[in-house]
Amino acid sequence: MTPKLPEIQITRKLRATRLRLRVEPTQIKLTVPQFCTQRQVQDFLKQSEQWMIETWQKQQAKAEQIDKTLPTELKLFNLVKPLQIIYHTQKQSFIFDDQNSQLSVSDRQPEQYLKAFVIAYAKQHLPLYLEEVSQESSLSFGKCAIRQPKTRWGSCTSKHDIMLNSALVLFPKHVARYVCVHELAHTKHFDHSSHFWAEVHKHDVNFKQHRKLLKTMPMPYWWYSS
């Protein structure tokens, strides 16, 4: 009996150059080049079926092991003390009491509102922190954008504009700093050459350890709520 897969969300993109399949904990997405035929899409899905089933099953098994208890505190990269979280029936999705290190979250959709708070907090604090690291390292950048990409922690354009993933505020400060250093180093070396890594090392001697933490620290389950 074939395991039931969720309905595949298909998105056509003009700039896509190939069919790209992504299996996430709650959904499966397929990115399709604009001029790809329906037959090509069906053939691709048929060829990928076994991989999809296996990957989906692994994702579900992993999800079952995750503790889905709502957190009572939240550690953020630039706070000494974690925020105490209280779930209330309230009109606002969240209320942040900075002075008392307290976060009140509406109990209607607490997972989504927790994520909304983290995104708002990241938009306020990550650009300031990037500026701080920029001055420390004497590596300047253009604009800073805070987004929620699925697969990247940061990016740097040829104009030296930097994007940072809002989830970085959930990591320890030295990990967030490594990503800032990594993207700022790209303003000098637009590749991952030995010169680039030497520049990263100059500003973060423990970058390998920080990079490993970034790859191995699990994200909280509520971050994947839609």
C-alpha cells in the first residue's frame, strides 16, 4: 500500500531553470520553469515518487519525536535573560514587555503568533547587530533585509546588500555573529575561496564550531507553522 502523500503545491516561476522538489515537514512543493509542459511535470513526479515517499516518511517520523509543548520561555540572541512566555486570551497576537522580560501571546494561534513575534524582533534587532559587526570588522555593506528563506541563513548581493534569516535571533549570539561575518566577508570575496575563509577566520576564529552549531541545532516545531 502506497503511503498517502500531501497534495503537491506546484509553483511556476519565470526565472526557474529546472524542476525543483522540496519535501518539508508539513508540505511538498514543486517549483516548475514557466514553459515546462504538464507531461514533463507528471514524468518528473513519477520518477521522484520513491524519493518523495521515503523523504516524507522520514520527515513524519522525525516530527513525531519532536516535543510539541508550547515553550514557557524564549531565548533570544541579544538578551541576557530568556523571555517568560504567558498564553492569554487577548486581542493582540502578542504583547512584548521589554522591561519585565515578558511576552504575552494570544492563545488563538500561539505557534503562529510566536513566530510573528520572532520575525518582528529580528527586523528590529538584526540590522542593528549587522551594523555593529560591520564596524568591528571594517567590512561595510549596503542595505540589510530580514526574511524567512527556507534554505539559507543569509546572502550578499554584488551591490553588497545583505539578507539575514529572521530565525538567527533564536540562536546564541556567537552563531548569529558568524552569519553576519560570513555575509560581510562576501563584500570582499564573492565566492567561497581560501581568501574568503581567511577573511571569515580573521573576524571569527571559531567559525567552524559556530558553523557546525548552525547546521545541527534543531529549530523549534512552531517555527514551521504557517
